[in-house]
Amino acid sequence: MAIFTRFALTRKGQELIAKAQAGRASINFTKFGTGSGLWGADEDLEYAIELKEPRQEFNFSDISIPAGNSSTVVVTVNITNEELTTLYYLNEAAIYANDPEVGEIVYAILASEEQTTYVPAYNGVGISNIVQRINLEVANANTVTINMDGAHVSAAEYTAFRNTVNSILAGLAGGSAGEYLTKLSSEANAYGWASPPVVTKTYAEFPETGRTDSIYVDVDTSEIYIWTFYEGKMQYFKLPLGAEASATLQAQITTNRNNITAIQAKLAETDITVPTANWAEGTAGDGTVKYSQTITVTNMTASLDVEVWPRITADTGSGIVAEKKALSLFFGKGIATGQNGSVLLECYERKPAVDFGLTLKGVNS
């Protein structure tokens, strides 16, 4: 059963929202007050400026913004009986805010028409608490702040926090000198101790049974060992060093360098301009009219697989339109072929009417 049956945003709260919308204020919720006064059904809560019978005051413990509704915030308060000497019925509550022009105001009020819930006096043994979450209308949730100094948390929240801390402390406890803290599993807070991934000792001090996820370094000889299945049994296997390892590493470096050089060649670009005056008319083997020209390109070889891309060189509107027509004609009817030191361009049936640019990708730089 709900404690409060009525809720209202006060006129003072509405005025503060209007000021926030006009950029004259931000909304700062200062405290949450409770009381024992009863409000009748005929009393308009909008005009409330204070509680009838105030009893306690609390700071807020949390604030959140509902998804998709930036004009509403949800504040949480934990009502406790700590230091309360006299029992009272929880019949009314108020959310206070600071108006920069008039000071602290009752922003919103909650009320009950009947006495249903009471806050007991503190008996020195256990603290009673009631958690309230209230949706509040605001101008813009990004302009809202709340006072959380000294706020209480609920017993459930405290218990969950305490269990988390205890779980972490349990994982931190123990361990031996030289071990490191690690995540033991995907479970939350599953921490524990493990041997370091690199063990530096003399060979004689290596553990009788090693770990397959560690490396062992003999500090006397600087030799590196792993614990692995070798020659029919689990044992310490010394990793090969010296000339053998150096030759293997050098071969890998050479292979990688060659691969990088090949990739660079494929990505290299060379820009050329194709002049319309250099097209020479001829005839293809099937009698089709063919226009061709050869353009010198540094480092071009006949074996290169060259990609050809359009490139606009004109800088005027009419020039760009004309050059794009020329490019369309060449890419529709032409072909580019790599040769030693040059690229051969051939265009069938018609030739481009203006100069145009091309980008050659794959030419050695």
C-alpha cells in the first residue's frame, strides 16, 4: 500500500521551472522533509508553502533520468528513525529546492488523508528505514542538482555493498610473496593469487612442477625455459637462442619486409594528365577506329597490375563538366595497359574532346 495518496507540484515549484526554462535559474533540490500533518481532500496542495507538522529532514541518496524523458528526474531518499526520540505517523513529505531569487521553497509535496504508516522511535538496537523514489517534473534534467551530503542508504543497498566488499577482500586475502592478483573466472569479484607469468630464479630453484602459462628465466645463465610436454614427459624445455633463433628471426623479418614492400607498391599512386592533342588515330584488328597515345610513367613495368581511377584537373564549372564527359568516354570505350617505363592508353570509336586527369594505383614509387 502506498504511503502517500496525493502528490502535487507547488506553485513555487512551477515558478522555478518557468525560470529554468527562461535560463534564469537551475533547479537545485536541497532536502527532503517529513511530517505528521494530515491534509484534507478539499485542501489544494499546489498552494502549500510548508509542512503542517514537520518532523525530520533528509538528504537525497540518488538521482536518475528516465530513458527518453529529459524533463523528468527520479530522486531517491531513505527515511530512517536514526536519532528519532518520538514515534510519529508519516502523513506528509516535501521536496525542497533553492530558488535563487527567493531562497528555499517547497518544490513538491506528498500527502496522505489517513494515518497508515509510522516511523518508530530509535531503540538503540536497529535502524528502521523507508525508501521513497519520487518522479519530479523539471525544465531540463541536465540543469538539476541534488544535495547528497550525508545521505543515508537503505539496508538492502548497504547489505549488497557490504557483500561486494567482503567478496573482494576474500580474494585479496592470502597469497604468497611474488604472486600476483588475477581474475580467476568470469564471475563478479572472482579474484585470487597466482604465480607470476615470469619466474626469475636459478634453475635449481625452479618449482618441481612448473606452470604451462609461465616463463622461467635462469638468473645465472639468462637462459629461458617453459614447462611443456617434451620427449614424452612434462619438463622444463629451454627455448633455443643464439645463432639458430637469430636465423629464424632474420628470416621472419625479411619475409615481413618483402610483404610490406609489395603492399606499398600496390598502394602507390601516380597522377598523369592525358592531353587531347596527342591522340593518334588508327584501326583495330577488326576494323574499329582506335585512338591511342603513350605517356611516360617513372618505374612503370609491363608486369605491374595497374588500377586506373578518374582525376579532375579543371577548376571551373564548365571545365569540370567537360572533363567529366571526357573521363566518361574514356572509361566507357578505353583501356590502359602498363608497359616498361610508360602506360599505353587506347580509346575506341571516339576520342575525348578535352584534356583529363588519371590516377594510376600500383605504380612503384
